[in-house]
Amino acid sequence: MIVSTDQLFKIAYGKYAVGAYNINNMEQTLGLFQGCIDSQAPFIIQLSKGARKYADKRMLEALIRTADTMYSEAVFAVHLDHGDEETCYDCIDSGFYSSVMIDASHASFDENIAITKRVVERAHAKGISVEAELGMLGGVEEDIHVDEGHACLTNPDEAKEFVVRTGCDSLACAIGTSHGAYKFKGQQSLHFDVLEKIEALLPGFPLVMHGSSSVPQDEVKRINAAGGKLDESARGVDENEYLPAAKLGVTKVNIDTDGRLIWTRVHREFFHDKPGEFDFRPPGKIFVEEYAKFIAHKNKMLGSAGQLPSVRKELGV
Ligand code: G3H
Ligand code: 13P
Ligand code: ZN
């Protein structure tokens, strides 16, 4: 059942984080629902601009509605990931989305506020909540590449002012992560000092952590052993840091890259081991199973696993 992002945040805040997973196709959709049911977790489905272009927004909506009937126990929100103003309005007007993200983090502070405020007004009029972003993550998003030198952590005082002036419902903060497979070199950790300051200034306000894939070394090694050429020094977020971050107000954790690595590993290994094969369904089925296992594991690390019965009870569904 599709529920409001706000409702999920109210229930989870300070206790655990809700996993926000991107989907682009049927296999990811099936694996995501299966993994969340297996682990009894509420979740957020994210659709990026790129995904809406790749699969067509109508196809994605149909996939989600169908999965919802197949997995009737599931409780989840539907969210636009990294939207621009125009895409936010399209999603708000569609009536399908629980929440949208307006990402104007590349604009100046005042311009970011002005854009976010416009989106908040349109969204709130329809009962939809808004995630905004302040600070700049490194890495690659569709159309935008931010090199590490230009990434900048969120300033806690600015975060407070931004939330007050925009009326946004959650805030994506830059606390040291970046998008994609190449986040860290060696052992680095989240900037808990920054997070603590933001939480102290915005108690009870849901924070969002982007770029939260953990880039498992084993996946990278297996991809390369089957013909890939990924940089093996790639590092992601330590999964053991999800829960401490959740206790400091991180209520939504965005994960996309790890799922892409699993897709790549499964397909590379399958066709590497069976060079004469050309039916895409056997590896597709393996991917769904592997992705479901991965999602269940992530939900455990986020603390959302096992929460589904109490979420259903609190929501009265
Ligand atoms: O933050 C970006 C997400 O991983 C979505 O990526 O824009 O390539 O769909 P995408
Ligand atoms: P990753 O690239 O770490 O999976 O981050 C995904 C994300 O932040 C989507 O908005
Ligand atoms: Zn992101």
C-alpha cells in the first residue's frame, strides 16, 4: 500500500532509517518488494528523472501499482529522486507520488530557497511532502558531475535557516558521502560532528542521507573476475554507520549503486560462465533473488527490518 512519506518518517524518526531504493525496471521492482516482505520492512521507492526517461514514467507507475497488488502486505512511499522544478510539478500533478525531492543544491543559497519554496507551496497544496538538498555531494548524478574538490558539507546554521525559510519536510545533507561507486579511498567515515550539530539545531526534523551505498568489495572483485574493470580501491559507506546516523535524525537512506553492482555481477558471471547462452530470463531470475536478499540485508542494517507489523498497526492498515 502506498502511504505518505511523512507518516513513515514520524514512525521511524530517531529509531531507525527507512531504505529508499531506486528502480528502473521490472526485475528491480520484484526484488525490492520481495526483499522488503522477506525482511518485514517499510520502504521508499525512488524514481529518478533518468529512470522516468528510461522506462517511461507510465511504465514505472504501472510496475509499482502491479507489485502493490502482488505484495499486498507491503507498506511503502513513492518518491521523486533529485527532481528539477519542472519534474517536481509533473509528479505533484500526477497524484501518484507521496513526496518529491527538489534538488537545487547547485544554485546559490538564496536561489535554492526560492526554488524550494515554490515547490513546497505547490506540493503542500496537494498533501505531498518535499525533500530539499543543502550542501553538495560529490559524484555523478544525471547531467551533473561534481568533483570532490567542489563537494561541500552542509553548514548546520544554514540548514536551520533553510528549513525555516522554505518549509520543506526533510533535508538531504552533505555529510561526507557521494553518489556512485567511487566514494572513498581507504577508510573514511561519515561526518558525525556535522550531523550532530544539524540534529541539535533541528530536533525532530527528518534528515536524508544520499550516496549511501556501501560498494561491497566482494561484488567489485566478482565483477572484475568475470571481465569487469572497476577500480578495486572503491569504497562506500560503512553499513555499521547507518544506525548511529539514524539515531541522529537520518530517517531516509538512499541506495542505488549497490543494486547496480549486483545486476552487473549477476549478468557478467552468468554470461561469462555460459558463453553460449542468450536467454536473458535465467540471469534475470537470479538477479531478482539476489537483489531481494541484498534488500533484506540492507533493511537489517538500517534497523527497518521487522518493523512492518508495527508500522501497519500505527497506520491502522
Ligand atoms: O542519485 C542518483 C541516483 O543514483 C539515480 O541515478 O539519475 O542515473 O537514475 P540516475
Ligand atoms: P548511491 O550512489 O550511493 O547508491 O546513492 C544513491 C542516491 O543517493 C540516490 O539519490
Ligand atoms: Zn542522491
